[in-house]
Amino acid sequence: MRPDVLINMAMTADGKIATADGSLSSFGSKADHDHLLALRATADAVMSGARTVDAHPVDLGPGGLRHRRLRLRNGLKEYNLRIVVSGSASLNPNAAIFQTDFSPIVLLTTEDAPKRRIARLEKAGAAIAQFGRSEVDLARAATWLRKQHGVRRLLCEGGGRLNDAMLRAGLVDEAHLTICPVVLGGRDASTISDGAGFQRLHDARQFELQSRKRVGDELFCVYRAAATPSKIPSGK
């Protein structure tokens, strides 16, 4: 048994989550940030890729007192478990996430990850869990998180490569997408799902729109994984 997995991302109208050079990756409004914290208040654990954690001063925590109280009202611990995924254990041990100690930090990595990197991250405060040899076996990791840490609801906050891996592994149950009124463009700009992707249309993960809400010029959409995938052309 594994946790229920949610993805939450803010994206431009053309599906980008950052500029090609990564210099701009935050364009959501205050309403979008409040939505992020409200979602965290429903999850036992919050997960992100190492590149995202390295690039931004994030702690993956629950936020201020209001949202910590909301977690308690939801029957959760005041502070969520924090999870970072890095197959090569390349997370910077000086990243901002290690400057806070309000809840454990788990690094999901591989058996082939360099031991010296793992040692540095353990010293920084990360608990190491290894799944798979050359790439993280996310399905096994998810089951372990449920069994070892009691994670029933897991919120994934990207980036695009981690989202792609989660989707290809069939682990995403729900997607929360904030569509922002801006077009970034750029062939190399990151999208909500970068990486190998799906080569054929009929293999793609299918979702059903559950709700949509407009706040100002932003559109908040919630999609749930389709229980019975519809028949769509195979494509070429």
C-alpha cells in the first residue's frame, strides 16, 4: 500500500514552470502561495527534487501558525515530514532546507549514489533511504514511506523531472495546477513534466477535471487520475 499522491504546480499559460536559465520560477500570486500552504496542511509529507531545493530558499515546511493549527485540526502532526529526491545525492548540504530542524528530512536516493555525498548529507541532517541502483525506484520508496513513516498523503512540488518520473511510475492520483496569466515561451524552459515522458499518446496518464476556480486572472484546476482510462488514438 502506498500514499495518495498529489502534485501541485503553478505554471504559465504555455505550461512553463521556469525560464530556460532558471532565473524566474515564481510567478504565482499570493492566492497561489496560500493554496500551496493549504495543500501542505492536508499532507503527511511534502516532497521535492534536489534541483528545486538547491535553487530556492525553501524549507518544505507547513508555514506559519495558522497553517500549523490547520494541520492539527486535520488530525495531522504540526510539522510535516520533508522529502528530497536525488538519484545521485547531489543535494547541496548547505541548502536552506538544512537550516531548519522542525521536522525530519529524508533523502531518497540510489544504491549507486557516491558514499562521500551521502556522508555529507547525513552530517547536514538528512536521513538516507536508498531505492534502486541507477535511478530512484519511486514506487518502492512510496510504499516504504507509508510503512516506515505512516505517510498516507504525499504532496509533490516538483520540479519537472520528478513530476515526470512520478507520472511514468503511475503514482500521481491528483494534480493541482494553477494557470497564471503569463507566457514565457522558450524551447528549453522547464515544464510541469520534463524528462523521458511518454512516447505514445495512449500510454499517457489520463486525468479528469474535478474542479476549477478563477481568482483574479489565475485559474486553479484540480484533476483526478481517471479510474478507467478512455480510449484515445495511439498516435505515432
